[in-house]
Amino acid sequence: MEAATSRSTSAAKTISSMDKNATYQEPEGGEEPPENEPERGNWTGRFDFLLSLLGYSVGLGNVWRFPYLCYNNGGGAFLIPFTVMLIIAGLPLMFMELSFGQYAALGPVAVYNRFCPLFRGLGYGMVIVSSIVMLYYNLIIAWTIYYMIVSFASIFYQLPWQNCDADWSTKRMNMRHFSRGQLLYSHGKLQKHRAKPGCSDCYSYEEADMCESRNGTYYLRQCYNASYAALNNIAKLADTALRKPPAEEYFTNQVLGLSSGIEETGHVRWGMAMCLFIAWLIVFLCLCKGVQSSGKVVYFTALFPYVVLVVLFFRGVTLPGASTGILFYLTPDFSRLANAQVWGDAAVQIFFALSPAWGGLITLSSYNKFSNNCYIDSLIVAVSNIATSFFAGLVIFSVIGFLAHELQVEVNSVVDQGAGLAFIVYPEVVTRLPVSPLWSILFFVMLLTLGLDSQFALMETVTTAILDRFPNFRQKKVWVVLTVAIFGYLGGLIFTTNSGMYWLQLMDKYAANWSVLIIAIGECILIAWIYGAEKFCRDIQRMIGRQSKLWVVFWSAMWRLITPAALVFILVFNWIEYKPASYGHYVYPMWADAVGWTLGVLPVVVVVLMAVDQICSGPDDLTIMEYNARNSVAVKLVTKASQWRKMSTCALHHRRQFRAKARVLARPTDEWGPAGGVTLGTTALCARAEAELSPPILLLHGRPVLRERGT
């Protein structure tokens, strides 16, 4: 045994000296995978990956959420916390996940099975998050398809939401249903009219302009002459009435068919169900052949939004009132930087914009060549994300300034975010532009392409997890993608019902929130602390080339300290700012919040349960485990295991045994390593030489026993 240990030590010294100059080399023709495991496939070019990554990271949030946050948190000053949070939270996580996936060439489920069996549930948690988000995200794409179809159908006519149509606007209220006293006063005070059953809040600005041109007063979709309006004090009622633009009525009543609450499900709206089917059909056709097909589609879907943004920018800045909107957007208020809310909003926005810990970044990079420079890719996408968000804000606020000018109101009275901006404010703007259907088509095609890129990555994350778990299915990838698309469509039908918007808001609030942050913190701990940040940096340098010591120190410090601290800040901030789910003035019932919490904690529960299962299903005393002699940790564990048996306290024995199991399962398996299509040059020869010199150790009842080869 001593002779074997001596040979092993001398071999280790030789290997250590040779490994300093060892580098990873990619074979010219690539290695063929085992016959029983079909190829995963690769991007056909670097730009395929870069554009896919750009499309995944730059999505709808850059257009419909960032401008609102910027305006609401100090204008141009908001760019300071946004950039800081990008550097300390967003970019480090993106770079880490891209390197992680590219190094192993595996999706999130398979990569954690090899990297850390104890916490392999992290990969499953990521896939669960992507699966849930994928269901409702495609409905937003279905909305854009609906608006595109309507806009194309109206190319020679006016858009349907240009005026209040009787088919989808609330019913007209007739003034003779009320006495004069009821109309004017209640308890001696003039009342602001609010929407009631049978009343109409739909306010057509076009009809109002026509009424005013005839010196009339427009109120509740009727034009009253001056004498009647003065007699009944209608002018004051009109000034205090709640006005809903036709675009809002159209979206709420025609597109959504919104019910009174989540408990009132209603029925499936077959027009929207058909649009959802078209959305899933597009996703299937683009992904049926994997990254080979989606990599070509992204040349259009990732670049076309920039073309539309440029066109809309030049059109927007020429509109009256555009300068007011842009100044409203950019005017910095540096005093707001002292508010923790501003920094919290910046951190949340950049984290969910780049979408780490969803599995998409690992999935996309797993199809890269081993030598791809994922570090440069991370920097390009991070800078592009900031630039796109800022430029989109200029576009959005130029048209919002125009709308405020047209309505003769303040900019802050028409600004909105999310679906309200995309499907209410902007559709209202295009009705006031010449050839309004054309501008509507351009805008919604842009939203479609922005949404599709993110949906591609979400779908690819789920299918890659399945194919990595069952490699033999790779030859039938079309059927796997089709099956996932069918289940995705069936699962998404709930969002096409009358209560669909309530379900979508509930999912969006809980599904990808706290659980994703906890998964991201777990990633940092596993890679930077358990595996080792310096060791991970060495793995990255084998892919992208040698870097300076300062580079290693910087990224090690980021992954170990700064980024986890930023993530904890975001998590605590989200908990402090938590409010029960609501949509407008509607507050969700308690059972709906319970459903949301269940979805939110599900990925974390899966991580914990799978960790417990790994420990419980492992060998009881670590005696049926075989290690190579070069794994000195195994020898230490053997020594400790033998000492534990001498202890009289059974509880202490089991506790330490539990810790030993956890330590072993938290380390990478023998299968962990670089992509299968990569040879290891000198390092591989050294490893083989070491294997020849080091006979395996079989642990029998806690004692190391050498086993001769061939026996």
C-alpha cells in the first residue's frame, strides 16, 4: 500500500508540473459521440448564438417597463443605479451561467446532475420556472398576433379602436334615467362619475373634437348643445367624468373579454385561442430542428425590432409635443438616488431583464463550441441591454408626449407600463397618425419579434432538459418539440378565458420571482464557494484563453461576495415591498394568493426534496464507494469514518455521517468535465498516466483496501 501511495505521489508531482503548460485543444474534425448517444447539435455560427442571446435578454420589458421605471425614479439619473446593478448583479450572473453551460455542453438539468448531485434540483427548478413562464408568455405573443391581424384587416379603413364601437364598448347611459338632482348633486356635493353597470366610460376623442368644433359639450358619448349643457351643468360633469379611451375599452372588452374576477372563469374565447395556436405553431416551426433552425430565425427576430425602433424614433421626434415627453423622460433628479426604492427597482429590472437562473442562458451556451469567447458575448449583450432600454425610452416618451399634447393633459396622466403601454397607450397614439394601420402593424410586429426570441429560449430550455435526460430522443427531436408545444397550448388555454388576464397577472407575480433569486444565490454558493471561484476561472480560461491575475481576482470577488450580496438585497427588497396580488382596483381572493405562493415556492421545494432524497438514498456508511487514489478527500473521509465508529454516541455518529455524505454529494462527479467534443492535450495524457499508476481504493467497513487491477 505504501508503494502504491508513493507511486501516486510521484505521479501527482509530475502531473502538476506538466499541467501548468497544458491547454485544452479542439480536434479538427471533432470526436464522434458514442453510438448509443446521438449528437446534441451546435450553433452553425457564432452570430447564431450571439443574436439568440441578445433576443433572449432584450425583450418586452426593455420596451414596456424600463421607460416607466426611468421616468418614475429620477429620469436620466436612474441610469446610474441601473448601470451599477448591471455590473454587480446582472453581468456576473450572465457570464457565470454562459461559461458554466459552454464548459459542460449540457442543459441545466444534466449539468447539475454532474456538477453537484446534492443540489441537482437547481436544474429542475430552473426548468419548472421556464415551463410556467412559457405558458403565459406565449399568450402575450397571441395578443400581438391578434392586433396584427386586425391592423392588416383595417389597412384601407380606420382601426377598430379609433372610436367607441357599440359591440365592445360599455352600454350608453341615457340622461333621462336620472333626475336633475341625481345628475348634479349627491349630499350637496358634485360627484365624479364612475363606471357602473349599464353606464359608459368610453370616451372617443375624435367624436369629442367634432362636438367641440360645433360649440357643443361631449359627455357620455353624446354631444349636447350649449343651451342644454348650461341648463343641466353638463360641462362640470364632463370635466370630472372618468374617461376611458376606446383603446382601453377595446383591449378590455374585445380582446380579453374580461370578467369581474379570477373566480369568474367564463368560457374560452375561441378567437384568442386560435391566435394562441398560431403562436405555438410559429414556435414549433422555428424550433423543430433545434438550434440549427432557430439560429437562422433570430437573424430576423433579433434585428428587426431595432429597425422598427429607429423608424418609430424618427417619426416620433417629428410629432408635436415629442420634446415635452422626452424631457419628461430624461430630466435627471439626482435627489432620488438617496431613495432605496430606486436602487431596488434598478436591481429587479436588470435581474429579470437578463433572466439568469431561468436555465435559458445555460441552455443557449451549451450549444456553443468549446473555444467560443463567452466573456465577450456577455459584455456585448450587457451593453446592448442598457442601450436598447435607453433608446426604447426615447421612442416611447416621444409618442407619449405627442398623445399628451393631443389630449391637452400632462404627460404623467397618460404614461403607463406593461400591457397598459403596449396595448392601450400606443394603440391610442397610432390612431392619431396618418396611415395609422401601417404604424400599428410595425409596432406589433416589433412586439412579436421581441416576444418570440424570449419564447424560443424558454422552449429550448424545456426541450433540452428532456433530451439531455433521455439522449436517445435526440433522433426524434421534432416529436419532442411537438409534444411540448401541444402541452404548452393546452396549458395556456386557461389564459384565453374571460378570467385569463387575472391568471396571467398572478403567474407573472409569483412564478419567476423569489424562487429565481434563491436559485441564483444557490448557484453563486455552489460555483464560487464549494467548487471554488479560482478553479472556475481556470476552467473559463481553458475556453477563452489566459487572463490577467487582476481579472481572476475581480470575478472571484464578484461571484463570492458582491453578487450574492446584491441578490440578497434584491430578495429582501422584494419581500419588504410585497403586496397581495391585484389588477387595477381588483384585489385577488386569498385562495388565489395561496395558488400563487404555491407556484412561487415550488422550484425551491423541489431543490430541497431532491437534496434530501440524494442523502437518504446514498450508502449508509460510505463503505460501498470507490474512489481513485488521487482523490485525497476520500482518504480523509475514510479515516474519519473509522473514527466515528469508535464513538459511543449514536446520534453524533449519524450527524457526522450525514455531513460526510453531503460533502461527497456536493462535489462534482467523475463525469464532470469539458464538452465531449474536446480533447485535453497534455492534460489528458497525464490523467491517463495517473490512472495507470493509481489503483482504485475500495472502502470496506471504513478501511481503505487496495484492489489489484484485473481482479
